[in-house]
Amino acid sequence: MDLLDLAECSPYGPVKKDLLKTAGSNIVLVCLETGQEIPPHPEPYAVVFVVLRGEGVITSGSISHPVQPMHLVSVGKDENRGIRCDQRMVILGIRDDV
């Protein structure tokens, strides 16, 4: 599948598309328009974000990582995670439910 062809952004907020669910993981596509944000918040699972398009900042725990295409950010279970979009972003999220 061409991930960029599946990307859909909305002026009303971030868009998350489930791509693949298995017993131990969930792979999603997250799309944000410039200026949109998912505020830092904890979740009960680990996740790896891979930036496919755009620029912004991804929060992992207490660290804010400036990101651009082909950057990867890992966030541990129960750690804060957040995304601020500075230029329209398409992100692959690989969630570990194990």
C-alpha cells in the first residue's frame, strides 16, 4: 500500500486511520495540518512514530524532538507523547500492545 496515497488531512483536527491490527500491535497513519497539535498525554502502550512527510515536534516523555521526513521517535509505555505540526505532517504510528 502507498501510505502517502492513504493520507487524509482535515482542517477540523488530526486524522488517524487504522491500517493494520494484530494481536500485539496496531499500525496507524496520523495526518495533521499546519498548526494542529495533539497535546502531550500518557498512554498505556509503547509507540514508534516515523515521519513520512512534513515538519514539527514530537514529544517523547519530557523531551521534544524536532522532526522531518524519515525521522523516528520512540515513546515508552505510560510516557507522555504529543505532536505539534509546523508543516503538514503524515506520520506512521506503530503501537506495541504487548
